[in-house]
Amino acid sequence: MKKRAVNSAGILLFVVFLLFGCVKQNFDKIASTAWNPNLAVPLAYGTFDVYDIFANENPDDLVVIDPTTGAVALVYRSDLTVLDGEQLVGLQQINQGFSVSSSDLNLSPSGAFNGTITGTSQETISVNGTSGVELHNMLTKSGQLVITLSTNLAHTVNVVLTFPGIIVGGNPLQQTVLLKYQGTVPHSTTATVNITGAIMDFTVGNTTVNTLQVNMQTTLTGSGQAIAGNENLNVSLSSNNVAFSNVYGYFGQQSVLNLSDSILMQIFANSEGQGYFEFTNPSLRLLTENSIGLPIRIVLSNLRTIIVSSGQEFQLTGYPAVHDLNFPAILGNFMETLIVLNTSNTNNLSTVITPVPKFLAFALSAFTNPDGPTATLNFLSDTSKLRIKSELELPLEGFAYGFGVRDTVPFNLGQDVSQIDYIMFRLIMDNGFPVQLGAQLRFMDENYNVLFSAFDQITEVVAAASVNSLGVVNQRGYKITDLVLDDWKLDLMPQVAYIEIEGNTQTKDGPLGVIVKFFDWYNLKMKLSMQIQAKIKF
């Protein structure tokens, strides 16, 4: 049978299945011992601990928060998000060109040029990332630099390009490109350079950012054709698939997260939406693990609880909304930050869940470098991430009352009861929990019409254990309940298609606000027996 959260329906359902799931096999006992018109037999017994009672679908929801005392709490977890550091520095591919004139190459007009002449020039390339990002240094993990030369000079041109800010194998990147004259103009050529593993410095000797310097040495070898004096050498630089292993700089003031999330509180899953439940020491924790090397500020907003059935919301007030996250000082490390909202730093956390909501919802936004640039550079790697997880911890201490639960289960007796005078079930509950439970069973036909009820009214079937001044159980509750199915009820049993189970529950003296606490050594012991009186034939 499926384990349910027993703010009381689970125990009630379990009892019903025991009461009526064991009837058939005991009819056979009567048949085999007809000489004895009265038969009393034990049916079942069991012991339920805190995991059976409170861990609804997932036993991991229930944790021991104090190994010394055994105090327990329900903890509901949610993985909120993962922010990849690469999102902060969206590198734009290089795509820039410039021209070198004849005069820059020290060329004078000539009717026929057959000599050799060499000139030098210096250019800069802008390399931009996401808006506001200032790149300083980067180690590439992939990428290519594409160099295209074109000219209307009717001569052979040899260009040596040196990039002081791109270090490959310990030396500045240098590439020679030969543009050989083939008899027609304009003419062009392209060279592709692998820059995987390159160390790139975008500061040009700590004088700027987002910039690469290009030094050019151009040698013109005459072909005997004329030089008009208005020719140009055009240089185009572009990049393909440049990605970084790590990068340093200032990554701007960016809005990097804007999300909403909610935590399902399964302890209220079977509630009918009524009742009062006050946890006296709840806490909401946000746990962050950050390997992104820059300041990040988190802002919490719109914290509220929501009753799903009605949509009604209850706002949490007075909580600290702004939180600066710890971040690593060394590439490859990570830092954790624990943000805790509890009764000491909020106005109403202990009462905001009292209307029995199903969800705790909140919004979260995050911003980088909230105070602007600092003397320390931002950094990140291709594996840098910000992970955020949430935990709602509800130590099981507080009080509750007025909770109602209701469920309906199908039933089919499938037995001849004509020879039975009455059946009595005796339920013995030895309760170590400071919770009491009242129940009513209604037996219904296939149209859900009530044929009869187990009791005249909702009847206490589990008596609450008593507690001391600290809310700890000091005396178990003991209760015996008899359910009698006499002859007229037995006559109706073949028509029973459903059993409706109604219950209500509260903690010990819950309406008076008595605080109770739950520990892992609490348990509930149940015994069930049955007495069958057969009709005596003469």
C-alpha cells in the first residue's frame, strides 16, 4: 500500500484495509469450526515511526537535525538554477579591416618598378564582448584567425604580421602571407592561423582594454609594372569559433538571473485546506556554490505562500532581500554562501504558512559587480558556474489543530455473511506521538449513497501522548476502539461499493497553543483483533 503523509489519512486508510481486507480469510475459519459459534482472532499489529508518519513520498524529506536529541525536521529541497560563467562574456568574433596606402609603404609613382622596398606600419583591432565587458587577458581553448590580403598593386607583396598580444608557444604570434602577382589586379590571398591555446593580452601594455595590436612589415618586389601612387594594400582580420579556457577583465554590471521558483510542502498534501499549523522554528535556506570570480548580488522578492485550492497568497514580510555572494580569489576554486531566512530576521515566517498552503514561492534576481569596477580583476573559466539550491526546513515543533482529511476507497466484500450474527473489530492504539486522531467511516453503495456509518459521530481512535513543559512526550496515549457490525449492517455489506474515510487531527492541546516537538524515537503501536459471532442453528 502506498505510504501517505499521516496528518492522518494514512493511518485511517491503513486501518480500513486491515479491518476489511482480513475478513474473507476468517470466514473460512468459522466454516471449519462451526461447532464454536463465537471466534476471536488477532488480525494484525504494527509499529509506525516518524518516517512512516511524516515522510510522504520521499523518506529523504525527513532528516534528523540534532543527532544528540533525535529532533527531526521536514526538509523540502529544490535545485533552482545553474548559471554558466561563459554567459557573462559573450565573445564577439573579430571582423575588422584596414588599408595601407602607397605612401605608407614609401612608394613613389614610377613608370616601371623593378626594385624591392620595405615599409612598416602598426594597427589595432577592437575585440568586444558583451556590452560593458572589458577584456584584459584570455587563454583560448579553440579558435582560428583568418588573414586576407588584397591589393591593386601590380607587384608581389610579402607581409609579415606580428601580434604582440597573442602568445603562442611562448612567443608572439607571427604569420607571413605572400601575395604573389599573377598578371592581373586586384589580386588577393588568405591565410588561416590556429590560435588554440594562445594567451591573449588585450591591454596593449596595460594602456587600454579590448584591443589587439598588429605590427606589419610589408615588402614589395617589383614586377616591372608602373606604380601610380594611389594604390592600397587592404588587410582583413576575422576569427572563427574563438572560445576561452579562462578570461580576466571587468565583466560589467549585468543582470544575469531573473527567475521564480516554489517549494512544494507535501506535509499538507492530504489536507482539505482547513486548519491551523504553526511551525515555531522554520527556516528557508539558499545555498550557493560559486566558481565565478566576481562579485554577484542576489535580490529576493515576492516571498509568499500559496494555497493551491483557492489561489490565496500570504506575503512574507520583513526579510533581508539583498545578499552578496562569496566568490573565489583564485581561478579553479569555488566559494559557498548560505543565506538563511528564519524567525529572527523575518516578521512572520512562523505564521505565514499557518493557512495550510501547498507552496512556498519566491522570486530571485542576480547582478554582477553591483558596486562597479574594483582593483581586482574579474575572472572565470569555461567551467565556472553559479549553482543555487533552496531548502525549506521545518523542524517538527509547533502546534496544529482543525485539520480535516477525507478520502474514499473502493470496497468489495465478495462473501456470504448470512451465517454471521455480528462482527466486532477491536483497534488498540498505543501512541507515542503528541497527536490525536478522530475518525468516521461511511459505507456507501455504488452511487455513493451512505448505507450506514461506523460511529454515531467522528470518534477519537488515537489519543495524543502527553508532553512536558519543553514539548517532549512524557506519557504515551492509549486508546481502545470497538467497531461493531451487527446483523442489519451485515445485511447491507454486499451493497457496499465504497468506504468514505473522514478524519480530523490536532496536536496535544493544539487549540491552546501548546508547543510539541517530534523526535526520531517516537512511534505508534497498533493492534487489531476481530470477534465473529455466528448464528446458532437448532
